[in-house]
Amino acid sequence: MYTVPSNRLYPYQWAWDSAFLAIGWATVNVDRALVELESLFEGQWEDGRIPHILFRERVDSYYPGPDVWGCERSSTITNPAVFGLALERVLEHAALRVGATSVDAKVLAEVGVTRPQERIVSLLRRIEHFHGFVRRSRDPLGLHCVSCAHPWESGRDNCIAWDEALREVDIDGVDASGRRDKDKVDDPRQRPTDEAYRGYLALVAAIRESNFGPGPFAVYDPFLSTLLALSEASLGRIASWFGEDAMADRARERAEEVTSALQQLWDDEAEAYVWKNARTGAKKAQPILAAQFPLLLEIPRSARNVLEERFQAGFFGVAGDFPTVSRNSESFDPLCYWRGPQWINMTWFFRPLYRERVDENVLKLVAEHGFAEYFNPVSGAPLGARAFGWSAALTLDILARTADSP
Ligand code: 9WN
């Protein structure tokens, strides 16, 4: 059993979507939440990779499908490391439900989870295996940070941080006319350009030709690195709740390693965490919400102060409050996908820091405009798919936590 992000636009199982969807499921049925994660991990490759799409039932309404990827069962790239973090949030819902302060197999059994110890340990092993893949295959310079081998891998497809590296990809003769997405939204300007799609498809072909190695695109990403650190830390905590002490130690060490390694991406002049192209060495600060993510980790006070100020100056104060691109940037586009619009998942991540602002913002957006895929951050207008999975799932998470006020 699994959940698709959107019947119309995304009719397969997507990896990081399933992580968010599991959190939503946990507000009503913790067992079902675990099934969501288990079904995703059924698609794990031997090398530990969690493919970003699992082609479970073949449909023609999504492009690119299995033929283009060169793999029957799944896509060949991965997605952000959010699975440890998602599992921890799922388990917290079990504790909330029974009023417990910590989680163990007994608490899970009380909320109706079958074979809790065995299932959680099996998920933990799979998550650790996945983290191993990311560390081995997405760190070409050995920085202990995470790079991205395809814009889709980051989940933030046409984010401005990829523009330069994507321009280096040869798109001569690549045809994007097979696209099925543009006429499924109100206005094609809400989706990436054909030129960007030609880049995405050229990379898919290159990855296929390199026998599913990383291919010719490798950009270190502070956002992906932050999420790996968070996911390792979650893995460490859960492992110790379930008596897997050696795994807990390993995960904690790795969480610390990524967190301190992330400082290599800090640029004093730009006063920002930067995107680093592993092939050319070029580093660039980006005026985007993703650049604010290291705030979720233990970072030096000076960096924290700068990022907090940047939130006030560039991100807060628009209707949506958490646009994906700073409203002060020339690149800010309130309509186009990951180039300005607000996304519920990106906003939700900041709940530990800005709880009231996040809750108010998300609840108002969905009450007024429904569970859209993304929103115009100036007007709040819904964009992209309607009835989008993680917008609903993370709203449920916020509502359940608000009701119990943790
Ligand atoms: C490509 C499923 C996915 C999300 C991504 C989002 C979008 C796919 C697409 O939809 O990407 O993976 O076809 O546009 O950008 O974050 O996981 O919801």
C-alpha cells in the first residue's frame, strides 16, 4: 500500500513525498504510516539507493517513464534524506496518542502496530543503508557533505541554484516534447521551461549510459546536507529507543560529522552557506529558502545571526512568509514552481524555530486555498496540482500537534 502525491500530475510513488505522507498517516493510523515507509523501502536498490520514483503500476500519464530511465521498476536517482526524520515524527504521533513521553515497542503495540520491534529495526537498517549510499555516491570530493546528481534528486527541481550547472549540460538534440505536465496545470508558466526539461532528460540519459552512476552533474547543496544531518540524528535517537546502541552511536557520530563538515560550505564574504559545483569548483550564494536550512542544526552563533536576519529581511513579510526565493531577489518569480512560490513542506521544516508563524501561515493558506501543491507567496493563490498529498499530510501533522500543544 502506498500513496501517490497527486492522481493527476504524479501517478507513481515518490520517495520524499512518501516520507511526508507517512507523517500525515501517523496522525490517524501509525501502522499505516509504517506501511507507507515499508512500501517505499521495498524499492531500495542493493547499493542502498532509494529511487525517487517507484513505477508500481505502469501508466502513460507521466513523463519520463521507465523506458526513458532505462529501468522497469524505478527511476535511477534518489531524493533528499528525510526518512529518519520522518520515522521519528511518525513515532512521536504514537507517543502523543497514548500520552507517553518516550517511544518504544510497547507504545507502538498500544496504538495497534503489529510486530513493532522487528519492523522498526528493519526500517532503521534500511535507512542506515540509504545514508551509506548518499555518503558514498553523492560526495565526489570527500567533503562529508551531500551533492546532488540531478535537480530532481533535490526535490527542488528548477530551483535557481541549479541554473549554472544545468547550462553546462549538453542538450543538443534532446527533445522535451513528450512532457505531460504542462497542460495539467492552470498555466504552463507554473512549470519548468522546455529548456530546463531538456537538461533534466539529458542527465537521465547520461546516468543511464553510465550504468546508473552519478553522471555529469554534481553540486553540493547545504539543504541536502542539512537534511542528512537531521535524518542521521533522528536515526540515532530512534535506534537508542529500540535498543540498537551500536547503530545509535554510529548515526550520532555521522550526524556530527555532516554538521561540522557543512561549515566548509560557509562563505565569509557572502555570509552564506553556498552551493559548490564539484566539477568546476565554482561556489555561489543563493537567495533561497533552502540556504536557510542550516539554521535547523547547531551552527556557529555568527552564522545563525546572519541567517535569522536574512529571514526577516527577505522571507518574512509577504503573504506566504516562506517563499522559496527571497522576495528581494531579482530571480523571485511568484508563479514558477521552485523559483518563488511557497511550498508547505519547506515551510513545515521551520516549525521547530518559528512554530507560531509556520502554523498560522500553513493553516491560513490551506483554509483559504485548499491543499495545493504550491502557492503564490504574494497573493496566496493555489498553483500546480490540487489535492496534493504532502500539503494535506503536513497540515494534519500541524493540527495534531497544535491540539496536543507539543
Ligand atoms: C519530478 C512529486 C514530485 C516532488 C518534487 C516536485 C515534483 C517531479 C515532477 O513532484 O517533481 O520528480 O515531475 O515535476 O518538484 O519535489 O517530489 O510530488
